[in-house]
Amino acid sequence: MNAVPTLVLGLVMLPLAPVAAFANADEEAAKTAAICAEAEERYVEIFGHPSSEEEGVTVVTMYKYNFCPAEITVPVGTTVRWVNVDQRTSHSVIVKESGMPESDRAFPEESIEFTFLVAGPQDYLCGPHWKTQNMIGMVTVEP
Ligand SMILES: [Cu+2]
């Protein structure tokens, strides 16, 4: 008699788990997209033009503990400029495998630049926020 409720419970639980995981991922993606759209609005407010219009650099904004966009693909030799468009928080950049030390903190409206000379995927993170806020990014450098 006792085996029946357990079996029913098992059947109900199994299909629910993956669905819940997908819903959370979608929600997370939507939240990130909204934050990054806001970051671009901040960029235009501060600098008077879209981040895509900067000459000679690829811009990644830093806003509300996110890199926007968190993943980019660039040709080798590209300089990435990380721009802090937050109002209060400071951020840094550590390109893990570059051998370079952590950058200075970029305060609101300041930026950090790094030129990617080695092809391959390069993880980077924000010193003060990668652990607590998962503030992590990736640059895929193409030869
Ligand atoms: Cu940060």
C-alpha cells in the first residue's frame, strides 16, 4: 500500500525538474537582456552616442554586476574597452590567462582597456564581484 504514493510522487517530480530549470534560464536571460539594454541607454546618456560607434575599440559596458554583452567574439589584435556605466559601483577586469595583474578599479564613467593578442577563448572577471555576483565575461579571439 505504501509503495503507490511514492511511485506517483516519483512520476510527477521527474518531468517537472527540467521544465523548472528551463524557466529559470529564460528568466535569467530576460533579466540580463533588460539590464544590458539599460546599460546601453546609460552609455548614450553619458557619451552622447551608441557604444558601437567608438572608433578602434570594442566596447563592453559594466552595469549592475554584468558585463554587457558577457560574451563577444573579436579578431586578434582587438582592443576591448570596458566602460563603467553604473552610478556608484566600481569594477575591475582580470583577464585570467593573460598574466597581467588585475586592472585598477574603474569608477563610474571610467574605463579599462586590454588588447587581445592571443587567439582562443579568454575568460575574464571583475575582481570585486565575480565571486559574489558572478560578474564574469568571455572574449573569443579569432586568429
Ligand atoms: Cu564589478
